[in-house]
Amino acid sequence: MHIVDSHTEGEPTRVILEGGPDLGSGPLTERAARLATEYKDFYRSVVLEPYGQEAMVGALLTEPTNPECVAGVIYFDAAAVIGMCGHGTIGVAATLAHIGKIGIGTHKIETPVGIVEVTLSDKNTITVKNIDSYRFKKAITLEVEGIGKVTGDIAYGGNWFFMVDDSPTPVLPSNIRGLTEAGIAIREAIYAQGIEGGNGGIIDHIVLYGPALTKQGHTRNFVLCPDDAYDRSPCGTGCSARLSCLAADNRLAPGKEIYQESTIGSSYTLSYEVSTSPTAPKGSIVPSITGQAFITREATLINNPNDPLRKGIVLGS
Ligand code: PYC
């Protein structure tokens, strides 16, 4: 399998250029559902150790159904096939530039949740114009074991997020374990209390916010992903969901830029426009996320049928 690895603001992406499963030529939602149900061992093996690494998101390139798009892509982590991935899209754009498929300028990429736009200012600096994003519910209070009451918004940015403005534990790089435990406890409370996103959407990403550690930063975030790894970048879909909440609360004007810090101190530049789509939910915005990706590896991934760990290291199952 031909792969290109990159990191976007510290968060790894592995793009499968060739050698992935044949998911047919139907809509990307169908292909993503097939990957999720029929090829779970395959996609997990790509990102789990020993072939992958912690926090890695995979991006399976596929033919787009829309001829205006330069590529179709389906994202996954070690736990699930996910709808969209902001850092992954920046990584995919850098990868497509690396292999000479796209150049400086704006290009469209098809994902299972819609078409996104990428603009390459140079081969590393990329802006993603994401799909329509919106806040679904404001100020939901949960009783969380070991923490107590936690209040957050439910918002959509290509994945479903529960976003807590005042993290119950400091958002500091020295507190990854405490943040991870708090994120998992909040996610368990969400599931236990039957809380969902729109149309039964599974809220599988948790974001905790704390004060920025730099002068230009708006806030610093900690993002727990479905595989329990934290996002080293500020999380593109999480930032999209966040922008929709800031817009809904009149805390940020359209077009105004802010800098979102990640837990490790990398950042994205964010802004939004009000969505004009007649089919978008009320209050939807179109987020823009700018960050940098760097290619780290181009390789052939060899999955040896005799390797007892070819499906990846899975502890506790
Ligand atoms: O950047 O949207 C993102 C993302 C989702 C999961 C990991 N990164």
C-alpha cells in the first residue's frame, strides 16, 4: 500500500494513495459505511501501532463523484470512520501538492459529509473552507462522575462535538492525563444520559477550553478524539464547531480572525462567513481554518499475513 504521512500542527495524517480496499463507485457516504462495516480490521491496522502511531488519522483517497473535485477522501482513526477531518484535509492537500496533483490555488475535495475547499498559499500553508457548521444546543449541563456538573454546547463541524468553555481541569501540556480522563468521563456521561447531536448524531469528540498561553491566542483547547487520543492540532472540525458557537453568541463577527491554540501550543487561524445555503440549519456558518502541514514520510506499507500483530495492537479487547 502506497502511503504518504504528514503532520498538521503536530497531528499526524496518513494518506493512502493506492492499495486500499475497493469501496465501489457509489456516493461517499456509502463508501464510508462500507469501510466502517466491512473493513474495520484494515483501517485500524493502518493507524494503530506497530504500523501506525498514536493519534494518527487515516485518509483513504477515492475517486470523487463530483468532477469538480480533485479527490474524494474518507477519514478514520483507530476507533471509527469519521465524517470530516480538518487537520487531515490540510494534510491531504499538502500530500496532493507533494505528488504534483495540485498546485498553489484553490481546489475542491469531496468528503462523505460534503465538499470542502482547500487553498494552498504555499505547499505547506493551507486554508480549509469547511462545510456548513452550526450549534445544535446551548448550555447542556451534565452530571459527570468524579467531576460534578459540567456545562457545554453541542455543535457540528463535520463531526459532533461537546464543547466546554471552562475546562474542569487546566488546559496545559503538563496535564494531558487529567484532560484525557476528564474528556472520557464527560463522553461517558453524554452516552449514559442518551444525549445526541442532530438526527441521532454520535457526539464522539469532546473539547475543553482554557485561557490562551500566548498574547495573540483566543483560547487554548484540548480535543479528545473517538480513539481516546488527543488532537495535537487545534482540530479543524472542532474549530468549525467552536466558530458556530462564537457566532451564535455574538462573540465573534464574520470575517474577524482569531488564533486557536492547541494543547501542545500549535495554532490555527480561524474566521467564518455566514452561510447562505438555503438547506443549511439556521445560524450555520462557513468556517475557514488555516494551518501548516509537513510531509514526514513516503512509503510502502507492508501488511504481512504471517504477522500476528498485523491488525494492530489493541489492548483490553
Ligand atoms: O482536525 O478535524 C480535525 C480532527 C478530527 C479528529 C482529529 N482531527
